[in-house]
Amino acid sequence: MYPQVELHIAGKWRGAASGETMDIINPATGDAIGALPVATIADLDEALEAAGKGFATWRAIGAFDRYKIMRKAAELLRERAETIAAIMTTEQGKPLAEALMETRGAADTIDWFAEEARRAYGRIVPARASDVMQMVIKEPVGPVAAFTPWNFPINQAVRKVSGALAAGCSVVLKGPEDTPGSCAELIKAFNDAGVPDNVLNLVFGNPAQISEYLIPHPVIRKISFTGSTAIGKQLAALAGAHMKRVTMELGGHAPSIVFKDANLEKALKVLSANKYRNAGQVCVSPTRFLVHESVFDKFVDEFVTISKNLNVGDGHDPKTSMGPLAHSRRIDAMESFVADAEAKGAELRTGGKRIGNRGYFFEPTVFTNLPMDSRIMNEEPFGPIAAIQKFSDDEEAFAEANRLPYGLAAYAYTESGTTARALAERVESGMISINHHGIALPETPFGGVKDSGYGSEGGLEAIEAYLNTKFVTKSGL
Ligand code: NAD
């Protein structure tokens, strides 16, 4: 059963002031499964007023009590994981096992932020004069406007909401219109755990209208956005014009380098699984495969075999290993990447087509010998297309890894400690995972450099994003 999804404003679940709705679509069938309220400016005004009040309430609650409420929310999420995962699969398409992992992982994220906020220590700086005390204290930055996308409807939201709540901030979250139900369940878990009314507000609607209204609004002190680089640049510019603090988690095009001394079996297994996870709609998905010429043919042959053997189907079917794309826009994008690559003379090794005409299924697709000006070599595919290129000299691989303006994730397989060290030092990315897939844990930094954005959504840095640093100095007291 798919739930009735509503806005959550000032502690109430309700429709939009105008009564306007948009369809929610099941990507496995293309059928409408619900009607999502479209927030109006009047709804946003109420959410902003609530966030202002909620900030005063929530920051006054000590870190220890905030921790207890958040830990309860994590427990509720664990208890409800199966129901929530089913909602996610219905609206987003990913296999149920992936949806379950995402929901349970979100509970771990809440726990981590809740615990870490109790350690948002300040410090005492030794003073030059004997009667002076110099203190550095941390304060919540204020009400947060957060914007999260449809590829991980819970995970993208929980990182922002947990960081903000842990620090003592209130939130207006614009959730993903394509996949709103599971995101709303996350907010319900926080409310049921005791987050007071006004602190956590959830809206859906026209993304451009909402961001243009929320970002400049004087109540909002911090912006956090996950989505494409193009939109991120627009929102960062708007935030800059209003001097708002910003975290930007944007697109990537992860170089995935397989050196001649790699453990090929492991590289194939881990890279292919992560390439097709969530049908490739992952900002840290391995996407530009750079494989040494000595192992290239074997790597490609086996990658193609793995791709052909994937079970593409409805995420609710336990046999499914890859679900549909999340919406029809991704089908259009895949078809256009394929047409461009073929027109430019790339070699299509498998896939390349939409499957059927019901739902948004697309074949796992592998290209080799791509001209450097093909779009797939330059733009984030965000779908089940793997681009596999050959290199002969390691320097070529380093140069290709750093060629694009993106700098989010990178992967490499090598048995050489010297090469691993060179990778760590020379690859221009916010994260690099060598000989395994170890990215996106709550306790480790998560974020990009260059056009992939700035700020972090994991580790100590993620809490800092929601804290101001204040210096207090006093004399003679
Ligand atoms: P899109 O760029 O229009 O939207 C991406 C996300 O940004 C959506 O959640 C959308 O609601 C939001 N958005 C769009 N315009 C906005 C605005 N003016 N203000 C606030 N939010 C806005 O495209 P799409 O078709 O939804 O997704 C396509 C591209 O988005 C992908 O190719 C990928 O690069 C990127 N994307 C990235 C992530 C990520 O995890 N970094 C997630 C989803 C999509």
C-alpha cells in the first residue's frame, strides 16, 4: 500500500493551501500511485515561520536531550524498515534489498550524528593577559533550507536533517517530488520520537519556485543541496548573494582505474556491483573505467557477461538485481547518451536500449573505445551505462582521472603500495577508495571538490556545517 503523502508544516500533516497536487509515479509500471500536494508561497511562509519558532525551541533543548530523541527516531526507523523500504521501492524502483539497506543505514546515520553532537566541544585558548579568559564556543547556525533528490529518498535527507537537528537547528526540507513517500516516513519517525512541532518541516512542489523563495528569506541561515552541478551552481550563486552558508553535494563522474597488477576478480565484482546499484543513479557510482591494456580484454569480456546476466525487473521481485530508472527523464537521458556515443563511433558491447514500453527499464550497457568528445566521457551518466577505456601508461590514467571538472569519488585497484600512495596524493577528488568500495559511512567525510561541490555530509565536518564558531573573551570576571 502506498501512503497518502502530505506536507508537514508547523507540526501538522496537510495538503497544500491551494489544494493543487501532482502525480506520484511507480517507475516499474508508469502508473500514478498517489497525489502529492504542491506547496504554495503561503505554505512556504508558514513553514518559514514555524522554522523560526522551532529553532528557538530546539536550540534550548540540551544536546543530551536532543540525542535521546534522535536515538529514538533511529529505533523507530529500524522497527518500520520493512514497511518504509516497500514504499521506497514502489516509488523509486530500486530492489527491495537496497531500499532496506538504505532505511537501516539511515538509522545508523541518525545514531552517529546524535552521539557526535554531544561532543561539539569548544575550547579555551590561553590568554596573553592573566585576567583574561578566551573561549571558543559552538552555536547552531540557525534554520536550515535543505533540498534533497530522488535517487536515495531517505539517505540524502537523513544526512542533512540529522546533522542539522544534532547541532540544534530547525529545518525546512524540500523533499524529492518523484519519491516523496519514504522521505515523509523519515520525518514521521523524527516526529514520533519527540522532535517538537515547528522544528522539522517538509514541503514538496516546484523546486525552482521553492528554492528561489527559501534561500533569500531572512529566517533561513544555511542551505544544503544535493543534486546536479548545474542547479547547484545556480543555488550557490543565490545563496552567495544573500551571504548564506552553503553545503553543495553535486554530480560526479568517478574514474575507476584498474592497474595491471590489480586483483581482477575483486575489481570486477565490486566495480560492477556498484556500477549497477540503484540502476547507476548514484553520484559516487564508478563511471569512467580506465583499464590497463594488459588486462583490458579480460576485464571487458567479464564485465559484459556480468551486465548481460543481471536480472532487470520490478524491485519488489526478489529475483531482481536492477530495477527501473526512477523516472522517464532518465530514459530520455540514456537514449541520448547512447545515440551520441554510437554516432561518434564508440563500440557498444552490450545493452543500449530501453526494455519494453511499460515502466522505465533500461538495459545494462557497456561501451568501449569511446571518442573523448563523446558526451558519456564528459557528462555524468547517472544511469546503467559503463564507459570502459584502455590505457597503456599509468600517467595516462592519472591524467584522464583528473581531466574533468568533477571531483567527487574515485576508485582504483592495484597491489602496489607506491601506486596507492600516488593515487591518494594525486587524484583530484573528495573521496578515493582503493581495492574496495568504502565510501559513504556516517563517520567518514562525504563530499566533493571542483565542480562536485563543497562541504561534507559525513564525519566531524558534517556537524561543523551546521555550527557557527563564536569567540568570547572576558576580562576580570
Ligand atoms: P534536475 O537537475 O532537474 O534535478 C536534480 C535534483 O535537483 C532534483 O531533486 C530536483 O528536485 C532538484 N532541483 C532541480 N531544480 C531545482 C531548483 N531550481 N531548486 C532546487 N532544487 C532543484 O534533474 P533530474 O532529472 O531530477 O536529475 C538529473 C541529474 O541530477 C542527474 O544527471 C544527476 O547529475 C543529478 N542528480 C544528482 C544527484 C546526487 O546525488 N548528487 C541526485 C539526483 C540527481
